[in-house]
Amino acid sequence: MRYLVVIEETQTGFSAWAPDLPGCVAAGATREETEAMMGEAVRFHIEGMREDGLPVPAAVSGAAFAEAAG
């Protein structure tokens, strides 16, 4: 299953979160590092949910871009 991951630039690097997996976050110095760490975080988060007998949320979020006048 593929989950949407939002990556945001911060003052110290990058942070990431997954809308369909509340509490699943990662941060890193570079975008590439953050993407890799978030991949690990998603796998670890889902593994923990399964071990705890919790339902794994479906991947339902999507993304779109909107044009701004300018």
C-alpha cells in the first residue's frame, strides 16, 4: 500500500508526515534523507499497529496542485 507523504522545508532541514497515519512523522537535514526516514517510519508505524492488533488505515489521501494568479 502506498501512503501520501507531505514533505515541508523547515528552518533546519525538512519534516514529513502522512495524513492517513496520524503520529507518523520524520525529519532530516535533506529532502532525500527525510524521504528515506519517512519510508522507514511508515513501515515501522504499520508494523507497530499490527503488533498491537489495531486496524491499519487505508491509504485514501491524494494530492493536487492549484494555480495561483501571479
